[in-house]
Amino acid sequence: MAVSHPPGDIAPREFFEEWLPKTYAAHVGARGPAGGPIEVRVRLEGEGGGDWDLRVDEKGLAVRPSSPGDELPITIRQSVEDWREVLEAARRGGGAGATGPGGSALDLLTIDPAMRQMLAAIKATVRFEITGVRGRTWALSLKLGPQPMAPQPNATITVDAETYAALAARKLAPAEAWFNGRIKIAGDAALAMQVAMALMPKFSR
């Protein structure tokens, strides 16, 4: 059964609190992730935005508004505009470049135990940027660890839309893109490479 897509004008609150749990239950069901429950906070900034906590366990996917003052081990922050770009790309069948980036917060709820153990050892914020998406830069910040998200990332990973499209289509390996200078890194290079190599397959498919 093909996975349905939300309406293009859906509000973030409706998407996270209503559409997403129902769609997850219909297509995935109550199948807990390997290695125990996973929790991810999504923080959307801009008109209609907000904070939501996503939890996947043996009961399925549960979503609730975030509670002030607490932190989750994984937090994703991006603008409402960039979040909508991901939804639009999914409706068009994924991809990147002129069609926008693929991948979403839900991908982080399906990480395997080995990757989860690796990510649990990191306490930092990494920002991902794709330049040239509809004439602008698409961005997502990922905070790993129980600490609050820092105002500035510890590392920034930047690729252009053409490179991202090649990575998403599996026509270009991340290591090849790096050695050819098509992946730009600012800040903590070792941290950036560690996170990028682990998560690139999740956000480029």
C-alpha cells in the first residue's frame, strides 16, 4: 500500500499531532524499534511553528507538544519554510536540487542500535545546509545530547543542490564528494565527518 502524503497547506500542529500518528499507525503499525524506544524533538521556527516530541516504542508513534524546561537526546530545528520543502519533496517522490531535500525527522526514529549508540556518545549541534534550493539555502540543525541546543553550531556541513541530488541518487559516494571538495565543513571537522557519514544515508534517499 502506497504511503499517502499530507495536504500541501497542512499546518504543522495538524501534521504532527493528527496526520503523522494516524499515517504511521496505518502503514507501520505498533512495531517497536530495535534497541528500545526512540525520542526526537522537532522545533519549527516561524509562523505556525512550535515544538513537538516524537516517540516510537512497541505501542507505535506518539506525538505531544514539548514540555518547557526539559531536553531530549535528539532535537531537530529548522524553519517552517524548510520543513515544508521536505514535505513537498516527498510528494514529488524525493530528490534534491530544484525539487528540494529529502529525509525528515521520522528517519531518525528508525536508526539502528549501532548508530544510536554512536550518536549517544556525541554532545554537540551540527547544522546541515543545501545551497541553491529554489534560489536559497535550505538548513536543518541537529542537536545530539541532553544539553540545550547552542545558539551556534559546533560544526556546519554545506553542499550545493547538485551535489546533494547526486548523493540522494546514490550516484556519488559521500567520501568521494568530501575528497573532491564538494562537501564544505566549518567548525569541528572531525565531529562533522562523524555525524555526516552516519546520517547521510538517512537524509539522502
